Amino acid sequence: MKREVVITGLGAVSPIGNDVETIWNSVLEGKNGIAKITRYDVTGRKVTLAGELKDFDPEKTIGKRDVKKMDRYSQYAMCAAVEAFRDAGIKDLDELQAETDQNTDVSQKSWEERSRWGVLMASGIGGIRTIEEEQEKGMEKGFDRVSPFFIPKSISNMAAGHIAIRYGLHGSCTCVVTACASGGNAIGDAFRQIRDGYADLMLAGGAEAAITPLSIGGFTTLKALTQSDDPTRASIPFDKERSGFVMGEGAGALVLEELTHAKKRGAKIYGRIIGYGTNCDAYHMTAPDPTGTGAAACMKLALSDAGITPDAVDYINAHGTSTPLNDSGETKAVKTAFGAHANALKISSTKSMTGHLLGASAALEAVITVKAMEQDFLPPTIGFKVPDEECDLDIVPNRGYSYPINCAISNSLGFGGHNVTLVFQK
């Protein structure tokens, strides 16, 4: 028998805010988080814009000593996870120890209490800045002089490991790597872990910190990034003048829990996750299938998994990257999957505000989608000016507004043809 899975905690850091409340207020305002890159000198570079975090101070949450052991992507993941767990009313091991007799072995006790709690924190690229820095150091001083933290800072699974250690999560601890779909796969796989009886609680999401010289250079030569120098016309999903995506960074985290388990704790419940679809275009390394066949099939899989008909869906948080092929292909996919109901759907791309967070994008967008459903508010697709006949659905242009949302889906489509659709319900 399949078990019900609910969402009891949300956490995020992003280009439009370093906590969920700030991010949601930015969504309400239609705030643009894209600006000139400050992380490194962009003089002479073709790409000069990105969605960077602003005024981010990880030491307040992680501590100065542990910050030094983590690449930025792990710092983002940890900060999002801490917020999500606090939101869910779950303490870490140090907090538990402080509340108990000093002679009590809290870590041993957590084996009993948290053996069916796990973490699935994805990253598309992992610690790429650490790799760049240590390569430079090795070339200059010799490779026997690189940091002993080089490997644990750079590998993509370490964010999940750090979170599990801090919270004593002894269940499944993994990292999904499926490019831009990574965070979606993480949430969907965690959902299945709980629904199918392998876990009672999972922290799921994604983190990325790929605004670096090498990473931006690679995506530039791939011709995936816009070279616009106007922040208001850079990330413009579904606009006819779109010319590529804008790199973003950050993390999103959700606490997923079996319904009875959540009720016993007295946890507040944001909503339910009821369906998950995942498949592959098997078409091209980087380009989506222009017919949208794979993405349409993925949405149908998710609706079938949820046991609902297409007309039950009120809102779609689109992948909507602002690349020519993605946005037209996703529009075709929605029309194929939803038929006549596609014209009644509200669809928006919050990447217009945040840029594209790669492996963290689906996680941040899941947080925003859950908030949209909870608050009955449609996030806007900002910066829209020029309609495209190939993207002719209702994309909630420029201004969000109140609207009843009982059921919403979030799409994520990654390099390699990876497709994910998540279904959320009140």
C-alpha cells in the first residue's frame, strides 16, 4: 500500500533572497536577481551577467571552522537544509545534546530515532570552484601541495554527507547527478523512498555554485548562455528575443515526511507531493527534443503516478530556461500532455527572476511552487515584451496575481535528455 507523503519544511538560498520568506516576497514583487558578475573580473568576457547570491554569510549558520571544509555549493546546501529542518521543527545533534544530560550519547540515540530518516541532496556539477583553485595551486606550487580538503570539498555527494552528519540521518544518503534535472530527481526519488516504505522522513533538494570562470566559459563556448548585458532582457523565458539562459546559483531543500509520522510530531503541513515522472529524450547531448515528445511523456507519467487527470492541474512552474529550443519544445510538450486544458493552464518560469541554478533549479522551483500553492498566488514570468507564436500559452507575464491553486506541477529538463515532473497538491 502506497503511503501519503507531505511537505513539512522549506529552505532555500537564491539570487532573490537567502531564506524562503525573502525569496517569496521577491516573487510577489517580481524582483529581478540578475546583475553583473562580481565573483571574478569579466573584462573582455562574452558573458557578464549572472544570478549571484547577495550578502551571503554562511558562518552564521555553519560556523567559521566548518565553512573552510566546504565548497560554496555545500555551504548553500547546508544553509538551505538548516532552514528547512528548523521550519519542520527538527533539531541537529548539537542542539539535541544541549537539551539533554551531558552524559547522554545523543549520536547513539539518533541511530534509533533517525535510522529511517535520510537525505538526498543533488548537485549537477559539485565543487567546481574548488577544482579550479586547487588546479591553479598545483600548477604553481606542485600537486603534492594541494589542500587535503580538495577531494571532500569538490565531490558532488559531500553536501548530502555534511547534512547527514550534522543531523544524524542514518537512512539513505545519496546524491543525484542529472544536470538541470538533478534537484527534481532528488525530490522525486526521496518521495518514492517514503511512499514505498523505505523511509519515514527525507531532506531532499539540490545545490549549485557554478558561477566561476571555467564554468561560465564552458557554457559560453557551448552557446548555451545569453550574451546580453541588460539584466532586464537577459533571462526572458518564452519571449521571442530570448537568446540563452543566465547562470544562477543557490540551493533549495524540502523536508518530506510520511503523513502519520508528521502528524505524530505535530508538524505543520504545507501540502502533499503526489506524483513523480522521470524519463529521457535519448535525443541529443545538450538539446531537448524539439517536438517535446519526451517532456510530454514525462508529464503524463507524473499525472498517472498521481492518479489525476490533466484538468486537475492549475499551475505549471515551467523549466523555461530562456533558450530558443527549450521554451518552444516545452510549450509543445504541455499542449501534447494536457490537450485542450493547456489553454486554461497558468504557466510561468521563475528563472526569469533567478536565472538557471542548474542542479539546484528544480529544488528552488519546488520550494516556490509549494509556496505558490499554499498562498494561492501565481509567480510571474518577468521581463516579457515580445510574444512568440511558438510559445503561446498563458505564461503569467510580468506581474503575478492571486489565483486558486489546488494542484501544481514543476518541470525540469536536463542536458542528456533527463526529464522530471513533480506533482504537488494542497
